[in-house]
Amino acid sequence: MSRTFRLLNSTLSQFILIFFAILFLIPLYLLLRNSLMTELEITAWDWVFWPEVTQWQNYPELFADPFVPMLNGFKNSAIIATVTVVVQISLSCMAGYALARVPFKYSNIVLWFVLITFLVPLQAMFVPQFVLIAKIGWVNTWQGLIVPGVFNAFNTFMFRQYFLSFPADLEDAGKVDGLNYFGIFWRLALPNAWPIIIALGSLTLVNSWNAFLWPLVIGQGREWWTIQVNISTFLTAQVVVLHSAFAAAFLGALPVLVLFFVLQRYIAQGITRSGIKG
Amino acid sequence: MAITASAGTTAATANKKRRRKDAIIFWFMVGPVVLGLLFFIFTPIVWGFLVSLHKSRGTVNLEEYVGLANYYNILTDEDYLKSLLFITQFSLFIVPVTYALSLFLAVMVQNAAWGKGVFRTIFFMPTAISYVIAAMIWRMAIFSGLPYGFANWIIWVTAEIEPIAWIGTIRPPWHYMVLVTVRLWLQVGFYMILFIAGMQDIPQEMYEAARVDGAESKWTLFRHITFPLLRNTSIFVLLVNLVHAFQAFAEFYNILGATWTAGGLLSLARPPLLYLYQVAMNQQFYGTGTAGAFILVLIIFVVTVIQSRLTGGLGKEV
């Protein structure tokens, strides 16, 4: 291959990448743009790239709207996501360590049990799950929204894979110091597991924040709506107030976008681990 | 003699004691997750199955035993069958396209002359956005049927094509364009990261060896080294993607949802989960709803088994 050809080739590749990058950024740009325009500007026939006067007041107005409980939606989502992440990651991490490290005769059977549950397609199970949750009276309750989500077979398995490669020397050192397995986990394994905790924790947080079907089914009362259900009601409303809808959507996306941006290295590692290793 | 024997038994008891202690610690640490999974995944299967054998309309209690009538009803329900057919078509389309695009972007990003990190971030960011928010952007900003929609603006300024009612038209099925692109935008970055990771695992020496053997072009290297060595990643991506596609809900609910009284469009592009939502949540036919859910779960199971058979299954060393 000649040098010019190669140069041409890499320039072309770069152009293709830039083209796709623009394509991928357009939706986010439109989201931000529309959230800062007036209703009239959004629906105008003439295209504008950016509003002449940015309508920052779209945001405070959004919270003043008595028909859509935005602030409450944020509060609900924040509570659900935080509790889910803290409890789910603690439980999965602990269980994963035990499955990887604590000697127990039937450990393998327990691992198989966890793996089988991982094979159950959870979204498709929402009707049977709803029927049970309704039976125990957990519709429109915090526990109904949160508790079914804190037991996670996948994360448990991921933590197990991670702790399998935990150095045996450290473990032995812990035993010499008279620690039992929980002590080793607490004092030695946990402090070394931060990268994976951050990775799986942020993925769990994003999934919980973005969840739609379960909160829709369980948090039926207006006071139980999460931010996603709130945004969805803009779409199903009789009259769609466009600028408010976009402002709500942008605010709903912002926390997870920032989180992803800041932690992307960890998250990418977490996703990587989930794939093929082990 | 006596001394050794007694020392032996003490060691044995100590051993036994330690093992019991370890078992207690094991259950202390694993117990919560196991009990939780039992209660929130296996109990719904058992209880839900019992409900599916009852009429249970407007109540989640076991009311009026009907045997397998719910299964018969849902399996002869034209709308349900239509939704199963639709999701199969949709998956057959979305899964290969997602696969190809994410692999393509991974290769392009890895071979970029500059800006690798920037491109990776840009393609990965949409993964953070929820289906609801993406649905909002797609329906109200990009594929709005009115001239102010971004897609309509683009086709007008580039080719002077009149505005298209993307979501409202049945023939040609433009709504496919809307539903496929939104899912692509949300998912491709995730699988791209998996492919990039898989590519980083391929030892550089293999490429060097191939170059020594005369393999020059990037395409040859991709076809003979990168692609075959990404086999496990590929199988994983296809499998996860397929299971996800069969459980599509949020973007359909939010993009087509409100138009369903208007055009009957939803009956053309209604995934089974959305149909079950209507049966169980709107009509409160819990017996039929649970029966439909179990059939869907079974189908997903069968499809994944067939797919892993076809691809030869995970875990084989490359």
C-alpha cells in the first residue's frame, strides 16, 4: 500500500468517526436546546441552532407546575436509587466474597442457584412479580419500589469473579492475625475492592435511576412517581407543554450523565469484566 | 499411643469446629441474597403460576379456578400472537444491526489516528440516558411529524422532501426507523465498550506474526485475527442483546403509547410486554397476564438456548 493511500484511508476513517460522533451528539444537543426555548421557538418552521434568548426560567417554572410533581419525583428517584445501590452492593459484595472464598461443602450448589436466577428474564416477569407484591400489600410503598431490586444475582456473580483472584497471601496473613473469614472480608478484601464497587455501583445507580416499568407498575399514586414516570406523563398528557417536557428530561438526564462522564473509566472496566472473563 | 490418638481427636474436633464456624459465616454472608432471590424471583414464579390457573380478574387473589383456560385464551389471542410475531421481527432486525454497528465503531475507535478517548466517550454517553428521556427526544425533537422536527428539517434542507409523519404512518412503516434508531443510540456504546475490551485482550504479537506472514491490509487482519478472537464477546453481545430486545417496553410505551387511540398504530408495533401491561395493569386480568408472562419467559428461554446452540455456546477457549 502506498503512503498516500494509507494517509487517505486514515483521513477517511477519521471523517467517518466525526460523522458518527455528530450523529450521536445531536439528540443531546436537541434536548438542551429545546429546554432553553419558548414553546413558539421549538415549533417554529424556521430552524434555529440556538435560542436568541435562552429561557433559563423554563427550569424554575417546571418546579412551580402543580400538575407534575417534579421535585417529589426527584426526591423519590434519589431515595430509591441511593438505598438500592447501598444495600444491593453491600449484599452482593458480601455474598460474592463468601462464594469465592469461604470454604463450604455446598458452596457450588448455592452458586448454581444464583446463576439460575440470573437466567430468569426479569422484565418479562413483571406481571407475576406485581401479583406477589400486590398480594403482600406493597403497591405504593417504599419497600415495594426498593426491596425487590436489592437482591442481584448478576452483581453477586461479578463480585465472586473479582474475589476469586484475591491474593491468598493476604488471606493467610489475616488468618495468622486471628481473623475469621468475615474479618478478612471486612478488613482486607473490602478495602481492596473499591474499583469494582465503584464500577458495579455506578451501573446499578444508573439502572435504578433510569428504571421505568417497575416504578410505573408499583408507584401508581402521584406521590410515588419517580422522575422517569414524571417525564413519561409529559408524553402521555393531553396537551404537551414542550419546553417544560424538555427541561424535565434534561434535568432527569443530567445526574447520570455527569456520573458517567466522571466515572467512565471505572464503568468501562466494570462492563468489561461483565463480559467475557471467567 | 494413647497420647497420639487423643491429639488426633482434638485436631479432628478443632477441624470440625472450624468447618462449622466457616459454614455459619458462609450463610451469614450469602444468606440475605439467597433468601431475597428466593422470595422475589422464585415465589413470584410459584404464586404467579397459581394465579395463572385462576380467573383472578380485578383481584390478585386466587379467584375461580379455571385450569389452563388462561393459557388457552392468551395463546388464541390474536393481539398477543401478533405482539410475539412483532417482537421476533423486531429482534431479527435490531440484534444484527446493533451487533454490526457496535463492532464497527469499536474497530474505528481503536484504529483512530487521534481522539480515541473523545470518540469513545461520545459513543458511550447515551448509555447513561433512560429510555423514557430518549423516547421524548425521538418523538418530540427528532421524529416529530411536523416540519420543526429535526429529521424533517434535514430532509427538507438537503433534498427538499416534504415533512414525513414518522410515527403516524403505517405504510411505509417509518415508525420502525424511529424505534430502531432510538434503541441503537442507547445501546451501541455499551456493546462497543465490550468489543474494545475484547480487542485489547488480543496479544499484539499475533498481528505482528500475521504481518510477517504477509498479511498487509487492515481488513485481512480484522478478518483473520480480530474477528475470530472476538468470538466469545460476539456471542455474549448477541445473547444479551436478544434477551433485552424481547423485553422491550419503555420506548414503545412512550413513543407510540399516546397515539394508540388515534391510529391503531400500537397494534402494529406492540411488543408483548406492552400488551401484557395493558392486560394486567389496565384491564386487571391478572390470570391472563401471568399466563402470558410465563409463555414469554419460556419463549425467551427457548430462543436463547437455540441461539447458544447455533453459535456453539460460551466458554470455549479461543
